[in-house]
Amino acid sequence: KTVSGLRRVRKWLDGYAVGGAETRALRMLVARCHVEGIPLVLIGVPVGSGQRSLYEGEVEARFRGFLDPLVRESGVPFLDFRDAVADPLFVDNHHLSSEGGRTFGEVLAREVIAPAWRDAGRATAPARMARR
């Protein structure tokens, strides 16, 4: 599953560009949450090391070229958890096993939800925000 999944992702990333309906929808969501006073956090979800390796270089640069200005302009933090779960806890290159899901849930609870509750519903800047 992992090998065939990585082949598909590699092909999908060929000529990778950021834009289109997805980016417009994300910007609209961020703006709407701001207007409605809804706290928002953008999360890079876990993927296996093989898939993360496909994001290196130009793909990551293009992704961050869109994301970093959005984060800066909106004040919405991006928490990068793409490497938060070890490879043995994936079913394939991007789907967590049950144990992997529990592991990631614990990470989110510890690093995102608990600090937000401690700060009366305002998300803090977990250590992962500094990692780029």
C-alpha cells in the first residue's frame, strides 16, 4: 500500500502549484472565522516519512510560499505535526492505524487543546509553531 500510494503522490506532486478553489476556500474560512470570533488553528497532519520526503525542496517552498503569508496576515497559527507519528503507526503512507490515531490524538490534546483550555480558549504558541 505504501509503495503504490507514494507513486500516486509523486505523480500528483509533479508540477505542484498552490492555488485554485482550495486556497480561495481556505482564505474565506479564515476570514469568516475571524469575523465570527471563532478561534482557528491550521494543522499539518501526520504523514509517513516517505511522503514527507516528497514534499522537500520546491514542493515545500511553494506550499510555504502560500501558507507563511496567510499565517502572517491572518494571525492564525500553523502547527506542523507532519512528523509527529512514527512510520510503524501508519497503515500506508498517509493513513494512521488505530494506535497512530490515538497517538496523534494525545499529541493534539497535550500540545494544542490543553494549552488552549488553560488560556481560557485562546490557543497558545506550542513549540511546533517555531519549527518550519
